[in-house]
Amino acid sequence: MKTKKITSIVFSLLFSSLSISWADSPLTIDAEVDKPIVTTGDILTYSITLKHELDVIPTAPNFDKIVGFEIIERSTSKLRKINEKNIEQKYWVKLRADRVGKHTINSILIPFKIKKKRW
């Protein structure tokens, strides 16, 4: 019986931090990983932070859409008031690669609604 030696292959995430917002947008999305380069078996934390106005109702990110990783743990922070008009909430998962090679975490859609203002 011939045994093959499996070597750890380093893979790199194509981004370590990403922030998306538009001028006058009621919602800002920050995404980041704590380690842009890990070896097989390492666990990394991928987080998404939503900062938004009080009248915005976002949907939690669907981390199950991430391909190539096993979700080890997931968590959500409590809402944190930033100022009179804005709040922040953070979502994160701990991930372990389920195959060797280079991986990219694709964008995750975060739908949101805006409450109707009563005049």
C-alpha cells in the first residue's frame, strides 16, 4: 500500500476587508476576514457589519451561501446605537476550508426594507 503525503497548501482570500456604501445611502456594509491567508485546517472569522438608519430593516446575511468552507460557528451581536439616527449590528461566522486550494468568498446579498414614514 502506497501512502501519499498530503502537504498543507496555503490559500489566499482575495480580500481581507471590503466596505460598500453609496452617497446618501441609509445602509453601510463592511465585510472582513481576520486572516487573508490560512493553511488547511485553520479557522478564519468572516464578519459583516451593517450600519444603518433606524428606519432601515435589513435581513441577516445568509452565510449558508458560502461555498468551499465548513461553517463551524455563527453569531450575531446585539444592536448598538451609534447616534440618534443610526444603529450597528455585526454578524460573523467561523469557517474552515473543506478542500485544499485558493478560495474566494463571493458576495452575499443583504436585502433590506425601509419603514414607511408617517407624516
